[in-house]
Amino acid sequence: MENKEIPSAKDCAIHGVTEEIKYFVSLVGIGFHPDTDFEEYLNYRGTKPRFGKRLIKTLNARLDECFDMCKKYDLDIYGISMEVVKPLINE
């Protein structure tokens, strides 16, 4: 059996927050910003919320969890978000 190092809680938090940010960006696009409530994202015509009320509540709760993890482990949610979005900007 191979002896592998167990990742630290901070490494797991970084991975978890990064994956959540990737998911949010997949829904919103490169305009995603951690300070923006999901209710503020509009449809392509700019006339209605992009997401339904239940989904907005769920997405905001998941984003709040990301903020909590970042606070707990002294992570920069804005830096993580930029690292996720940066490769998509030149596509």
C-alpha cells in the first residue's frame, strides 16, 4: 500500500472553494463576483433575474459557505475567483 500524505484541512478548503467558484462561473460566466447576490444576475435581455428564487437562495447559501471557509482558513476568495476566471478571459 502506497503511503500518501493526507491533505490538510486548509488544502481541502482551498479545493472546495475553488470548485464552488468554478461552478458559479459556469452559471454566471466571467462576470461572476463573490460580492454579488445571485438575485442581481439578470437574463440575457436584462429584464428578469437569471435564476429562480429557490436556486438563488441555494446559491447564496453556498457562496456564504465559501466566505465562511475563507475566513476560517485565511483564504482570499477574490484571489481564488480571479484564478478561476483569468484563463477564461482570453478564450
